[in-house]
Amino acid sequence: MGLIVQKYGGTSLSDPEKIRGVARRVIRSEEEGNRLVVVVSALGDTTDNLMKLAHKVSARPAEREVDMLISTGEQVSMALLAMAIDDLGHPAISHTGTQLEIITDSTHTKAKILDINTKRIKDAIKAGKIVIVAGFQGVDLSQEITTLGRGGSDLTAVALAKALGAEVCEIYTDVEGVYTADPRIVPDAKKLDVLSYEAMLELASLGTQVLQSRSIEVAKKFDIPIHVRSSSTDKEGTWISKEVRAMEDVLVSGVTYNEDEAKVTILDVPDRPGMAAMIFRRIAEADINVDMIIQNVSKTGIGRTDVSFTVVKTDLEKTMEIMKQVSDEVGAKGAVADDGIAKVSVVGVGMRSHSGVAARMFEALASVGINIEMISTSEIKISCVIRQEDAKEAVRVIHKRFELGKPIAKPS
Amino acid sequence: MGLIVQKYGGTSLSDPEKIRGVARRVIRSEEEGNRLVVVVSALGDTTDNLMKLAHKVSARPAEREVDMLISTGEQVSMALLAMAIDDLGHPAISHTGTQLEIITDSTHTKAKILDINTKRIKDAIKAGKIVIVAGFQGVDLSQEITTLGRGGSDLTAVALAKALGAEVCEIYTDVEGVYTADPRIVPDAKKLDVLSYEAMLELASLGTQVLQSRSIEVAKKFDIPIHVRSSSTDKEGTWISKEVRAMEDVLVSGVTYNEDEAKVTILDVPDRPGMAAMIFRRIAEADINVDMIIQNVSKTGIGRTDVSFTVVKTDLEKTMEIMKQVSDEVGAKGAVADDGIAKVSVVGVGMRSHSGVAARMFEALASVGINIEMISTSEIKISCVIRQEDAKEAVRVIHKRFELGKPIAKPS
């Protein structure tokens, strides 16, 4: 019998009828001869609603208490799913991160998994039970509850698949797989049948929300096949794995955008060695991840430069507080925030070796008069920061320019 | 500095503004020179709403999973209160029952506290923190989450007061203390300034909802003073303690009623020794508490009798399942349930030695044509089962008959 780790997202669990539907699906997988470990996210908008409550009682909720608060969401889901499975006549048992000993470091709201004790799960499987696990949460060595950051349930699922030696990690969601672009924005977007870890990693980090970036990194590291599929059909979704030969032929596999970031600019930083190091060291110390960084050339004659970078919006307030201090320390003229930006990206394989990919993207944007504010490129992606209100049009025009809506041969 | 355990119920925490109000009250107590341990219930109707969800996904939710589910309510409260206190500039830290090691037995949904490890609380107090604790929940020796039954947060508070050697356990609620009857039903009901553990115990077990019965038993056993008071005023509430001398003079201290019970009658039980033992042994094995038991005299000539008893409505379904089997086993004619009853009770001191108390109660009910279905008496209470629709009128007429609305001298 094979062991499968399944993960169900909040949209697949948003009401009692959907929960019962997931229960039936889990049982069907078991009856096909598999042993099942099921990771759940919080129901529907639970996490967002809890965060709204937090901000009503506190201007800056303490992060330790945020973890205490939002980890309840997954605990509710897991108990309801276990009840629903049990009610259909199959024994099921749920576990919190604390009970399973999903050991993390102590960085509240974005902890990293250090270790998972699989004894409790293995015992439950041996006893013939379907094992339900609260995603997104762990516990540090002082018994403090931690959470893994946005999309953390994906990471829980992949880490468990690794720890248990599962055959596959199935990620159930409300779409049928990974698309060349968001089908709500680009009607002729195509579902990808297969995708490399690398390409998925770029798509995820650039805004495709079906899978969290860190979970893909872990899957890549330990070579765990991921199957992204819909919880409402039986169709095959998108397989993500190491060797995707046919991918070599596909230059650009998708277009995506992201409105979660904000741009911060520190004005008139003295153009001396060590300034950038000083700025980004302080941000790193606050556990804030910076995405794109642009330093303009020195302004003629005055030996000063502007430094811009992007952070996720939820870190913006904290970042700006740090920037106020840092700006004084380095003798800059202050910092300004801009949360009206979007980042649009194309992702593929070997872009640098195919000349003209960047040019085609810029031409596409120019053809509809969209201004580019920042650019960053890597081996497998090109991203442009533009105005947020232009994002959807940008995705459509780029998708069309690269002819991603045309049929491609199914890779062998 | 004195140590105070405070407990806030769900109605005191039903919205963000009330949570901030509780935070200010906690801080005021601290600024008066006390060290604070604060136990919280779930916000407003959270527990009921979670149970409704459970019943939508499962006809008979597994009790282990019920505990997983409903224990999240208190975890949400504690995190929000800790954030709110922190936001007002006082360090606070919340704890789950698992983290504190509030060790219980393994009887899910009505576990008993076995031990509390106070190290974590003491360390937090030493570090100058206000300690927030999730009420109602504990953990068994296998790391399984348990809950303590309805009103269990009161028990958490009293047990912590004992374990920490607190000066007093303050129970904050939405009324100003314990009354001679529910003021919503009897407008001239009076607040009691002091009350003995025994009288409070009867009032609680008979339907007065300000304090859970088991919490009073523990307070009585360890002589912990309880102060029941309002979270919206600074008025003194009702003190509950061992020696209440003036109480000796007060024959009846309150009238209360309870609509939470249902009556079960087993029909035509053979009137032989051991029948009752067999019936109630089976109920006890299912961890169901029986309240009143009435066995009628044998029906003339046929050697059979009806046995009636009351259980809380939440146990009714389970009880009826057991009764169906037991009825066959003892050769009875089946069991019938009646959930349209109420129990109305008078509570006081030395009732048996004051003749006529029972008679006055029965007269009061008869004067408005209310029929009595079951009666039970003890040293300090008399209870009558009547139709549920008559309950409020019964409370009013009894309160008047015993002249409980008249002023009494404040006890010394």
C-alpha cells in the first residue's frame, strides 16, 4: 500500500457540505488501497478574519500572540474533517502541530520547520486510522506555538511527505492545476500538465498562489513529486517534479502577477561603500524578506543616490519604522513608501540563453503604454514593477505576445 | 503583593471593545499592586457556533474531536486579550492548557483536572508579565486536548487560584453578583452580598449560571474565597466563602430554575431487586450524570413499576440509546423521553429543620395552577419538575411567597 499526503486548502473547506465532500474524497483514496495523511488549512477566510479581530484589539499585535490566535483556524478544520470522516464510518484522528511535534525555530509568524516526529502518525496509521494534521503550525522547543507564514499548510504537507516517505504530495485547490496565466484574467490560459520545480518556484514566488514557495524548495531538495489538482473533479492536474524533459522546448511557461508587495525608496543616500549593507542588515535582523532591490546611479555632482526595494505589504509598516531610523543613521533624506505597485513576471527555462525574451516582454508592455518602474531578471524569469491598476492588462498582453494560449504537445 | 486570579466569561469578551475594556480593568488591578493571572472563556457564542458546525458535518461528532474543535474558542480569547493588554503598554503572555500542563484525565468533553504545573506561570509572573490562561481546557498524559465541560473556565480559575495560593478568585460576569432569583424574570430580586459555598453549590447545580458547580466544590474543599462581580462596574459583587454567619438567619436565599434537563421514563420495569442498579450502572458507565430519580410504587397486581430520572439534554440521545438496550435486558416495555420539562428550586439553609418550607413552595405553585411532576428535597434545597412553559411564572410566585424581594440586613 502506498502512502499519500493530501493537502486541502481553505476554499476546499469553506462550508460543512464541502468538508463532507473532502471526507468522501479522502475515503475514496483510502478505498483505492492507499494510506492517507491529510493536511488542512483554515476554513475559507478564517485566518483573515482572525487577523482583522487582532487589529481591532491592538494596533501592532504581538507576533507570539498572533500565532496563538491564527493557529486555531487549522485546529477547527482538522477536527471538523476528522468528525466528517468518522461519521462516514472510517476511523480518523486529528493532530495539532504541538501534538505531532512539528518542531520549528522560534520565529513567530514565519517559523522554519526543523524536525518532525513521525511516531504518532505512524502509530495512528498502523491502527488503521486516517490521519488529519493541522497545516501551517508547529511548536518550538519551549512549547511555544508557531506558524509557518502564508501558505504554510503546503509546507506542512511537503515536509510530512518527506518525513513519511510518501509516494506523492497531492495539493487540492479550487483550480485544476497550474496555468500559463490566471484564467480569470486571461481566458485562453492553458493548464500545464507538467512543470519543473524551478519553474513552479518562480511562478509561486511571483504571485501564482496555488503553491507556497518554500514548500516547492523542500519538494525540490528531497525530490518529492507534487500533484496540484482540483478538489471538485477527478481530472489530472499539474505534476511538478525534477525531470521535465519536454520543458526544455518551452521557453516561457507562464505569466503571473503579484499585488502583495510595496515599494520603499530611501532618498539621497550618501554614495559610499557599506551604505547598502547597513540598510539591508537592519531589515534582515527584523526578519523581513526583501524582494527586488534597485540602486540608481549616483546623482550627478552630489554623491548621493536613491535606493528602492520591495517588501510584502504586511511588512511595510515595520519596514518603514526601521527605515526612519536607518535613514538618520546613514544621513539620507528619509524614506517613502508606495503600495500602489504590482509585479508582473514571465517564467520559463533558459531565458538568458534565448535572446530577446526580455525585449519581447518590454515591447508588449510598451504597446499598451504601460510604464516600467523596476526590472529584475534571472535565469528563468523576468519581472517588471508597474502600476497596480495596469497589472491585469499587462498579464493579458504578455500572455498574447508569447502565444501561451496556443496548444502545446503533451510532454512525454 | 497579592496574587489574584480573575476569570472573564464570554459575555464580557463578546467584541473587540469589550476585550479592550477587560484589558484596562486587568491593568488597573495590576497598578493597584496585584500580580494577575487571568482566565478567559470563549468570545460570546463561539462554543455554541462551533458545536453547530460539528453537527453539520457529523450526526454524532467524536468527543475527542469535539475537544479539538471547541478548545480553539478559549485560545482565540486569550491571544486577543494578551494583544490588547500588550497594546496598552503592559507585557502579557497567553498560555493554552497544553502549554501550562493543566493535566486532566482522558474523559473528553468532561475531563477532571488532576494536576497543574505552575512553573510556567510563576516564571512569567517573575518576568513581570500579566499571565493569560485559556479556560475550559486541559491536556491528558498522552498530549490529548481535553475540555472540562460547560462552565469549565470557572473550574480552571479556581484550580489555578488553589495551585498558586491566590488571595481571591474573581469571577467577572455580566451581572452584579448572585441574586435571590434571575432579575430578568423577577424584577425585585435582590443581590446577595455573601453566600456560603453550600448555598452557592445548590444554586449553581439548580440553574443559576454565574458559577459552575464543580468550581464551587473545589473552592469549598480548599477554602478559596470567590468574588462574583460585574465586568462593567466597580461595585462589590457577591462574596462566596466558608463562614457566612448571618446566613443562618436566612431560611431561603434564592429561587432558581433550569431548562437544561430532560426526563426519561422506563415503562413497566419488573419490580425485582437489582433492576434499578442495572439501569443506573449502565448510565454511569457511559459517564452520564443523572439528577433526580423517581421510582413509583409498584402498580397493583402486575409487579411492575415505572422508573423516571432526569439527565442534561445534551446526554439525552446517548441515554435513550442505552435505555433501549437496558429496557430489553430487564424486560421493561421501553423508554420514553420528555424534554419539555423545567426544574424550579428553592435554596437555603437548614430547610428540613424549618417545617413548612416545602409546603409553602407547593402552595405557591398550586395557587397559579402549576402541576408538579417530580419532587426532590435535601437539607438545603427543594426542587420540583414542572412543565417548561410554567417555569418563569413559578419562579416569580415562589420568590414572592418567600418574600425574597424584601430588604435583609447586610451580614457582618
